[in-house]
Amino acid sequence: MAQMAFPGLAIIAIGLLLCAGGPTLAQASRQAYDYTALVQQICEQYAAAVTGMPRDLMFKQCMSERHCWTPSGYTGYQCELPGPMTWHGGGY
């Protein structure tokens, strides 16, 4: 009897893994978009607060420093998601 229950559990486990994979990929795509939108809001606020420098220049510099760029053929920015913190052992 135990042998017959095992294949059923394996099928259920595989089904759960397959079902969980789609939302995970969609979540990763959404996180990248949400991160880009967040960075844009922060850089817009920063550029508005800085005085003595052109607002557009400060916005572009802020986005660049956060590893954001405009892909060719697109009008919006795309930002690289931050990775894990690393230790470089001192200066660069």
C-alpha cells in the first residue's frame, strides 16, 4: 500500500513545483519594475532638492549612480537590481 501512495505524492509535489514556477518568474519581473519606479521617484526628489545645478543633470547622475540606463529603442529607464553586499577587503 505504501508503494502506491508514493507515486501520487510525487505527482502532487511535481505539480506544486510547476505551479509555483510561473508566479516566481512574474514576481522577479515585477520586482525589477517596482525597483526602477522606486529609484526614479527617489532621484526625482533628489534632483528637485538640489540647488545650483540643473535638475535634469542631477536626475541623470542619480540614475546612473544607481546602475540605471535607458535601453536603445525605449524611452524609460531600466535599473539593475542590487546584489548581495560584498567586502572588497579595504580600498579600491
